[in-house]
Amino acid sequence: MIENVWFYVFSILIVIILSFLVPFIRMRLWWFIPLTTLIMMTLTGFILPNFYDELSWQPQVGYAVFLTVLSIVVTILTFMLVRKRRAEKEKHEYRAMEDE
């Protein structure tokens, strides 16, 4: 495993922030960040052990799957939040039109 703690802190924060922001920008691209996370981190898990003797690929790929699941959960929660906010906004606008 990589012994630098900041690698894990930064990678988790980047995945959470990107998974939260992308559904706000384009709802149809909700799958993009989880898929990109899986591909990039899996490739990293297979490439890094070639340069460092103390690393093996199994923990790196396991970490890639963990980040992918985290990204999927954050993306789905954001997707549900955005849909709920849009529905409430439309309901509020419809009620405002009825009152006039």
C-alpha cells in the first residue's frame, strides 16, 4: 500500500467533490465520474507496482473499487437531491401561478 496518507485524503476528497458537482452540471453524465474513477485508479493500481517493489496490485485495485462505490453513492444522492429540488421548485411555481 501507499504509505503517504495525503494520497488517500486527496483522492477521496477529489472523488467526492467531482461526484457531487458533475450531476449539477449535466444530469445525463451521472455515470461519468464513477466510471472514470474505476478506470483511472485501476490503471494506477496496475502501473504503480512496476515502479515500486513494496506495492502490489491487489490493494490498489481494492482501493479503486472502494472509490468507485463511494463515487456511485455520492452521485446517486446528488441526483436524488437535484430531482427533489427541481420538483419542489416546479410545485412552488405552479402554486404561485394559481394564486395569481
